[in-house]
Amino acid sequence: MDSEQPHLAYCRAAARSVVKRHAITQPPVDVEAIAQAEGFAVERAPLGELEGRMHKSSLQWTIEVNSDRHIHAQRFTIAHELGHHVMGHDSCGGLDLQERQANVFAAELLIPLAFLRHALTKVRRLGALSQLFLVSKEAMQYKLNEHGLLLKLSGFD
């Protein structure tokens, strides 16, 4: 086991804790409502090449999301920025390990493993699963692969 594994397991556990704290019981996870409940404003604006960023004004924290991106990418960005906050990262975008941790947190927040396992008892197509969780097919495929669940699918459309 590489040295990152315990850190990544912690990221998943932190995301599951957020899901539980907000009493979310089924997909899709309303990541914007979670952000607001956690004290963040969510704003959308064209940000060029930037996916999003988190900053604090004198009044409150804000997660700014690139409005030119697909809604699935926007949802991931909100979850990613929440991950930085929940895990107490001092700065965002600078350290590869922190970025990986925020990505793992975001994936687990948007696609909780328990919800995914339950969904797979009824939905077996990649596209339908992606729509159920409101994530990209790529994100769903990555999550399924990460947990050895790709073979549960009957189709990739």
C-alpha cells in the first residue's frame, strides 16, 4: 500500500461524514445546498481556464465556479472546493497531494459508495448511472473502476 492510501481513505470518510451530517439518503447529492449550509455562497462567472476557486470576503466564504463549464463539472468543482475546506487545506491549487485529496473527497461526496452500490442493484448502464448522480460519464466510470464495480455494468451508453 502506498503512503497516500491512508490519506485518501480519510478523504472518503470525511465526505461520507458530510453526507451523513446533511441527512442525504439518495442521489443526486445537492452539493450547492451543502455548500450553502456549510456557510459558503456559490457564484457562477466566466473564469477562463480556471474551473473554480474559493475565497473569503470580509463577510463570508465564496466558491466561484466557471459558468462556461457543464453543470456536472460545476458540481464537481463545488464539491472539490468543499473538500479543501473540510480537510483544512491552507491554500488551494498548490500541492498535488491536496488537489488529489480534494478530488477524492469530491468524488465520494457526489457519488457515495453506499449509494452507488444500491443504485447498481437497479441501474446497470453507465449513462443512466451518470444521470442519476448528475456526474459525467468519465467521473462515474472512474468511480466504478476505483471500486472494482465496472463489471456490474451491462452497457456504457
